[in-house]
Amino acid sequence: MMDLKRNKVIDIQLVQSNEVGNSVRMEKEGFVRSLSTLLERGVDVQQVVTDRHTGVQMYLREEKQEISHY
């Protein structure tokens, strides 16, 4: 995850395909882990910009409606 206003990397997650079953699931899992870490630390996440991975889109739409996705 990167804070675009400050141009700083604020979280990195390493996900291996054998942890989540296959490589298709890795991007969503990494995103969910990073977002959870930030929220647990009290970061106010209002918007995220991604490459529109379908797993990430679905997660945000179903679980985190309060976060705008671009």
C-alpha cells in the first residue's frame, strides 16, 4: 500500500500462492491483509486506487462499502 499524498509506501505484504491455493487469489489476499493492517493501526482509509482486480473489487463492494474504489 502506498500513501499517494505523501508518496510513501505504508505497508507491504508477501503472499505465496501455496498459502491461498493459487496465484489468482494472491492479489486479493495481499490487499485484504494490507487493508486490515492499516485499519487495525487506526489509519483512516477513505479511498483506494487499484488495477481493478475483480477479487479486490468484489471485496470492497461487499465488505468495505465506506471506502471509495478507483
